[in-house]
Amino acid sequence: MTASDFLTFCGFLYRIQTMINFTFWRDGEYFVGFLTDFPEYQTQGLTMAELQENLRDIYKEVQGNKVPFIRRTMSLSI
């Protein structure tokens, strides 16, 4: 976490949380999934908690520009 992940209000320190959607399914004993905005980067975990932690790691890497050739979507007004 960095200082930008927190907000001070009335003398209290609050953690700012970002919500992001993910898609998952069971494959045998594993939970497999990907961040909806980045479907090409899949991960897995033996538990849902492990899958979610792995997805958080992917999000941090994508946001930190540590993953090359990230595909993003945008809207175009025509």
C-alpha cells in the first residue's frame, strides 16, 4: 500500500478501496478466474480467498505497468 491508498478525514485515517469485477469458475479442485477488464490474465487458487488474492496481485501488476501489452477498452463517440 502507498500513501495514496489512504484518506485523512476529521483526524481519522481511512483506507480507500477500489471495487473491480471478476469472473470465476470451478475446474476440479481449483477456482479459476480473471479480472473482467483483463480476461487474458487468468489465475487460480485452491480456495476462493486464494483466487481473490491472486486477482489482487494481477490488478496491482497491471496498474503498476509491470505487465506488457495491456489491452484496454474505451468508448468512441461517432
